[in-house]
Amino acid sequence: MGKIVYDSTFTVDFEDRVLAHLQLVIGAKLRRGEAFFFSWKDDPSNGDGRTVIWLHPHIPLTFKFYGGRQPAVNRAWVEALMVTANSPQGLQLVGEPHDPGVPGDHLHD
């Protein structure tokens, strides 16, 4: 389980595999100087609601991974996440699709 630390004040946990894909999408958007919303459904232990944050290139953001190895990247998932990030609603977590460019089942590496 990894985490995103937003503006040194807000922390949210994500599985390392999810976090690795979010890092690629968020990094690409912020590198281009783009600001956008990022929303996710909260864990039932946190009220089962929804959280939305505004991501901006000047707001400090940290990705903390607890696993020691880099998860395999599913390019189809990065593309699906990027489609949501470019929408008016902003980045939203979507399920991981099968990556036709990767032989075998790498969905749970």
C-alpha cells in the first residue's frame, strides 16, 4: 500500500500498482503545466464518500511506495486514466483493462 501526500497536509492510500499508474498520468499533466481535478471513492472505513482534490504544478505532491519493485506498467490503463484526466471532471480511477501489448496476464504483477 502506497500513498499520495498532497501539499504536506493530506494523505491518501492507494495500492502500489494503482499508485504507479497515477504517478505516470499525474506527472504527464503537471509536466505540461496543466492543473486538474483528481477524484476517487473513499474507503468505507473513511465514510464511503468521495474525495476531490485540485492538482496544480505548484502544489507539492509526494508519491510514497511501500513495495521495493516497480510494478509492470499497463499502457492501456495509463491511456484510460489519461482520458479521464483530460475530461472536465478530471482524473478518476477506472478499472485496469487488459493490455493487448503485453503477452500473458500482467494484471496482478
